Amino acid sequence: MTLFDFARGPGMFWATTIMVIGIVWRLAGAVLLARHKDRSTPRGDNRVAAGLRAVLMRSVPPHELEKHITFQHLTGYAWHIGWFVTFLFFVPHMPFIESILGFGWPGLPNQAIVMLAAITLAILLLLLVRRIVHPVLKVISDFDDYVSTLLACAPLVTGIVAFAHLFPSHHETMIGLHILSVEALMVWLPFGKIFHCVTGLPLRFQIGAAFARRGVKA
Amino acid sequence: MSATIAATEERAALERIAEGVARLASSAPEVDLPADERVRRAKRVFIEKTDARVALDLESCLHCGMCAEACHFYEGTGQGRYAPIHKLKLLRKVYRRELGPFRLIQRLLTRDLTVAELEQWQELVFDSCTECGRCDMICPVGVHLSRGVHITRQALTAAGLAPAELRALDAEQKSTGAILGAGVEKLRSALEELRSQGIEAPLDKPQAEYLLLTTASDLLIYHRSLAATARIMNHLGLDWTFASSGFEAANSGAVSGDETAQRQATQRVVDAALACGAKFVVVPECGHAYPALRWEGPNQVGRAFPFQVLAISELIGRELESGRLRLKPLGPGKRVTFHDPCKFGRKGGVIDEPRKALAALEVDLRETESKGTTNYCCGGGGGVFFIGRAAPLRNAAFNIKRKQFDATGADSVVTSCGSCRMNFAVGAQRNNWNVPVESLVELVADGLAAPGPATDRGSVV
Amino acid sequence: MRDVLVGDYLRGRGVSRRSLLKFCAAAASWMALPPTMAQEIAAAIEKARRPSVIWLPFQECTGCTESITRAETATLESLIFDAISLDYQHTLQAAAGDAAEEARHQAMKENWGKYLLAVDGSIPLANPGYSTIAGVSNLDMLLEAAKGAAAIIAIGTCAAFGGIPAARPNPTGAVAVSDLIKDKPIINVSGCPPIPVVITGVLAQYLTFGSIPDLDRLGRPRAFYGQSIHDRCYRRPFYERGQFAESFDDEGARKGWCLFKLGCKGPITYNSCATIKWNGGTSFPIEAGHGCIGCAEPNFWDKGGFYEALSVSRWGTFGTVAAAAAVGAAAGVASAALARHRQAKAPEGESR
């Protein structure tokens, strides 16, 4: 069994299985803790609407807050969008997506995707450097932050290396490494901060509803 | 009493209070506990308070650091350790090791909570946080950071590690119900003073629709605010009273995290309200008192209140809305800006009513860039005003507010919280800043449309 | 016969010098040598002694022999078969039975240490009876014949890597030549079957230089197996532009778009199909509208399906995902229940 065969076969099966077990375990373990009842009388009856509003509007903070986070805000969105467009619109990925969803969609030209992937990688590396030197990020960052960043970079790096045929007689291995890098990301997802992809929107809803209880638009 | 004399008296009173505050630390009861007992007590609080909502917070942070960019203490100092999420580190550590879904592995991979960490965190959750909640507004995933800070305060206090000044205030309010010596005697003499000015100030009516609360800062310094509040209540013809068994709105335990103190202070007010059958309890210009009573109170006493809690500005807004209150303009070209006290505004939900009042007074309102839910805290809330060694931090925060104010071109700052007023006064003095800070209720009282039984602004009785 | 020089032998068979030079020019081109080498290759071939080649067909389908020996037309390829002395090849030879085996032993003895051993088909190890020649197991015959060989050419994917018989679950225990012989140079000429001219090109190279050609890490001549199908495929621009056939005979397929989505293994297959092509340069599978099945690579039968694109991975089924979710839910519920129990035990917060 070559590296590629492992990655495409048992590797993907176990990565998927571990990822699903981990996500459900972590989510259930947190969300099923006790919920302390709030006996105060809420101001108004719009908590669900406020929660949904927060889900959307937390991405568009008011100007007076946003002006302090503009660089990070823009680069954060840029690399996330670049990462997901690369994943979802690169045509060679489409059969993989179709094998999961049962359907696909038109992709983008390969050269466009490669450029986007390279830009995304550059932004990620820039933000990694920022994490090391920024006065706040230096203090609060831990192992999880660095591993998660590197695992976000790895599929881009391995994908570009494979696509660019940097090792032409080892193409199968390079594709194998690419798939393995995605599997590493999947396995890490439930155990590090990438888990925010599962909890982020529900948490926005939670804080929107909580503040709406007091009549505050959060 | 003329405005100038009153202001001078207030400044003198504030200086006396500041001196008293400076002596607080030395009067604090010692809490001598062995290190492992401190850790045990802190852990117990962390474990008890981490419910499903807090757990979801702790599972979601992505260490983006944006919370720091909303925090006046970080903005004013550039110190990374003041990042709000960093304040929650101990809470998260205990959650992960004791309650989290992967706690078995976490226990192998991480170190347990230590007393050194608890001591180190005192500065982070007390000195450099006012629980203003501005960070709560910016977090891209919606972590409720200020709640996490409060839980950490509760844990530290249980471990005997609250700052000395707050421990002193807790001890006093637990034993006498009062803050900084503003007990029943002070209440009685203050009400006598009101009556001598021709302002009705009922005390201990057996039945009343409105129970009015007051607070130490009004009893000791801002007498005009107390007078203004009474005048407004009388002008509106409301059936109201003070109660000597429960008149202090401030809740030291709600600030320090001393749950016994918090519950006792709340219970006193609730009992007084029940005793006179009040339908409404009115909170004066004391910031933290409002969420402590309205939002946390029912959970402290274990049941929903049979009465409504209103901030005085909320009451004013309600009366303006219904047309029962009319205000006259306070003179053309009065350029003011409004400072939303974080505990009334972001943490309380009382944001529109002060502006309704200012609109009715037809002042020229120049809003600061950050206002309402994004307003910057004065820097002294959450008990920080009382912590002596936090003075440089408060000053850094003040300078941010000052820049906001100066940019508006307003002639005065209006606010609705005694704590904010005190903090601005100290900051103004330290930084040679001369813009007056005014009280909303005092302005409203000045603008009461029809002359009430009390005298008008400026006359001496 | 064996002492006759190749050049004389070819002339004796009516092969003109011009034909020989044409062959050598083509050989030079396949080996990525400059055209001027054609003369040198021709001179070397002429002066070479006809090497003895013993061809052992083991557990094979005879497809490799078929591919190479299209004897109906006198092709350039068949020239090389005139140049060598094929002393044993029991599909093609006239003799049979004991006489054939006798001929083989004779050839081995006379050319001990110098003959080329060509093998096609895999060698079954699970039971020697699965494939025998004259009662001798393939394994024994290979071990014996390899001892006196100068070099071994493993022809076809079965001999090179185990091939179809070695596909899961490999009931016959099929292995490649290189799994058994470790002390002789082995040239793997994989493919199912290999392109005919690749065989003859390898032989020509051996004849010319008397040495093993440059091999890749799978033991295949880099001259023919150094680039992937993908890198030489004429449909590559469509891959780059993202134009793919979605199903056989759809609009994209009829327009000749890339067959990646239909399972083409071109990107991971190294062979000369896209350049030299088949049937005298007529076409190759992709050009005929079917994706490359990767037949020159080890385990090509077990690389997912022929119609499963390279980017498809076996993540499981919705059933296995549901089972995983159930396991996670059970663990999470248990975790939360135990945690809540612990929280309930901690008494209501007295601060002192």
C-alpha cells in the first residue's frame, strides 16, 4: 500500500470517523451541561430575532469598533474565503465533494485557483508572523494556535506543490501528502480551536439572545 | 444653594471620600488561608458557575485578540496581558480539566491551577477590568467575556483574593448594609436637608407604589442628585417612599464577587419593597446597582420579583413617552455629550431613555464616536475606582474618554452614574481637564416644565 | 547461429541498411538521444553478437506476447526479434514438450552468465501448482534461470509488480520477479500490456550499450517511464481550464475534454502512451475516450475504481458516519452527565 493508497483509503475513513466522533462528543459534552435558569423578567420578546441578527451582524461590527480591527478583520475574511473557494471550486476536488454530497457545481479555472491558494497561503503566513510579534497574540497564543495555523497551511502547501509538479516523478506521493494533510486537519478539528467552525454561529446566537434579554443590541 | 457653592461642596466631599477610599485597604479583614485551600475554593466556584452557556464560550475562542482592541485598558497601555480573553484563562483551564468533554486527556497534558496563578490574576480581573462588556460587543464568535471575568472574580473572592479595598467594602455592607459609612443616620439627615429645601422626601411609608433607592455617592457627595430625584418623583405626583431598612442601591458583593454580600444586599432591597407593597423599585444614578438588582437580583433570591425595577432615567423616559412628563428647553446652544454608563447602558439596556430626556430638554447633543452599546467605560466601574494601585490604569482609560469628549466640541458631559462622575472628577483633576460633568437627573429636574412644590433652579431656600 | 553478428544476420534476412538506420533513428529518439546517435547505434547493433534471450512466461494472460509480436506486418519492432536469438519462448517456438525444455537447458548452459532472461506473468507462491511449465513450478524455474542470466527483463505489470493476479485478495500469492530475485539487474517494463516499441527500445538500448538503462525508483527505464501520462496528455489544456467530461458520451466527452472526473489515472501513471501511443502511433485510451487505468503502475487494480476520480477518497458511508456520531453522542452525554453530577455535589457558593 503506497502513501497515496493509505491516504485515499483507511486514512480518509479513520480521519472522517475520528472527526465525527470528536465533534459530536465535544459539542454534546459542552452543550448538555446544566443551564442555569434566569428568573429576571426579560425586556421585550425578540430573543430569537436578536440571536439571528447577531449571527449575521457580528461579521459587520460598528465602525467605531471595526476601525481598531480592520487589518485583522479583512485578512481573516480574505484567507477564510480564499481557503474555502480553493477547496470548493477547484475542479479536481469536485469528484470528492460529489462523493459526499451526491452533487457538485461548476468550478473555477485552475490557474485562478492556484493564484488564490498562493495568496491565501501568503496571508496565513503573514498572520502567523503577526501572531508571534503582536503584543496581545504573543501572550494569549498557545500550542493549539500554532498547530491549527500550520494545519490550515498544509493543504495549501501540499496542494500547490502537487499541482506545480515540483517533484514530477513523485506526483502520486505528493497527492498522497496533500490528502494526508487534509486528514490531519480533520483529525485535529474537534480538539483545537478550529472547532469554532461548529460553535461559532450558535455562540453568536447565544450572545445576541442574552443581551437582547436586557434590551441591548449585541 | 447656588450651583457654584454646591459644586465646591461636592469637590470637597469627593476629596474626603477619596481619602476614605485610600484608607480602605488597611481596614480590610485579613483572609488567611493555606494555598491549597485557596485553590480548592476557587476551583469549586469555577466548577459551580460553568454552565452550558459558559462552556460554549470556552469551547469557541479562537485567540484572535480582537477583544483587546475593544478594551480601554489595553488601548490605554498596550499591555497584551490585559486582553480580555487572557482574563478567562483560569476559568478555561479549570473547565477543561474538571468538566470538559476531554478532561481525561486534558488532565494529562496540562498543569493544575496554582495559587500563584490566582494571585497573578487578581490584577487582571479586578484592577484592569471594569466588566464593562465592550469586549462582548466585538468578539467575532460571541464569547461573553465579561461574564467569564465575573466568575473569575467570584472564584478569587472565595479564595480570599479580592483586592483589600473591595474586601473592606464587602465587610462593611455585610455588617451594616451601608457603603463608606452612608448608613441610616446619613439617610435621615440627607432627607431632613431635602425637606428643609421644601422637597418632600417620605421615609418608611407603610404602603407605596414606588420604592426609591439612593446610594452612598449621592448621600455623601452628590446631594443635588438626590434632591433632583426627589423633585422629579414629586413633580410626577407618584406615590413613593424611601425605606430605612433598604435604601442603598449599591451592591458591593455584586462588584467583588462575594456572593453572600451580594445576596444580602439584594435581599434587603427586596424585603423593603415587599414590606411596602411596592410595584416599582427605582434605582438612582448608581451604575452597577441597576443590573445587580434588575438582572441578577431575582436569581440571587431565587424567584422573579413581583415588582419592576426601573432606573431613574428609565422612569423619566417612560413618563416622557406617555406625556405625563413635560420638560422645558434648557436654554439655546447648550452643547452636551452623553456618556452611557456601561452598567446602565450595555449591561442594563437603558440607552434610549436618557436621550429621550435630552431631546425633550432640547439640548444640542453631540454624540461621541463610541456611544450606546459601543461606549467606552469611564474606567472606574466594577469597583476599579476603589482600587488604589489601579490609578494609572484608570488614568489611561480616562484619557481615551477625554479624547472622545474633546472631539465632540461639547461644553459639558452628561452622565447618569455617580461612579462615573467620581471617576471623571478625579481624572479631570489629574489631567487638568475643565469640562464639567453633569448629572442627567439634575438636568431633568432643572427642566421640569411646570413649577412643582419645590423651588426652581438657582433659588435658595 | 549465435555466433553470427547481428548485422550479418539482418542482411541475410534481407533487411537493408536503410531500414536498420530508420529503426536506429527511432530508437535514438525514444532514448532521448540526439539523432546523430543513430549511426552509432546502428554500428553497435551490426557488430553485436546476437544475444541469447530466454523468455519465461509464467502466470500471465499472454497479452504481453500478443502485444509485442504482431507478426502480421513486418514492423520495425519485429526487426529486433530478428536481431536476437530467442532461444526459448514456448508460445512462439516450434518445439514443444521435452524438446523445448531440452532446448532451454542447452541455451542456458551455452550462454551461462550472458543470456538475457525475459519474464512475463507473475509468480504464484501460495501453491506452486497454480502455474507450472513441464511440471516445474514458476518459482523453481525462475530461480534456476535467474542464476545464469546477465540481466532480467520483467515484461508487463504482472512480472514487474504482480499485476492482475496480485489484485486483492491475491488468492495465488502472486509476486513480482523483483520480489524473488535480488542479486541480478532487473528492468521492469510495466504496462498491461507494455507498448510494443518500449520492449524493443529497451532491448535496443541493451544491445547498443551492453548495459542497463537509467531506471526510475520502480526499476522502469526512465526513457519511457519518466513522465506521467498527465504531463504529456493532449487533453491537458482542458484539465487546466476546468473543462471535464461528466459522463461518457456527454457533450464534454464528445468535445474531447479531460477525463479526470471519469476516473483517469493519468496524473499518477508513468508510461509513454501519450507520446508513442499504440498500434503504430494510432491512438491511446484517453484519445479513444476512456480514462487511463494506470496499468503500468503497481496495484493499479486496487487504486479505487477505474471510474473513481483520483480525488475521491473512501470516507465511509452515511451509515459509518452515523455510527461515529452515535459513539460521540454517547461519550458526550456521559461526559456531561458526570460533570453535572459533580457540579450538583459542589454546595451552593458560600464565599467564606
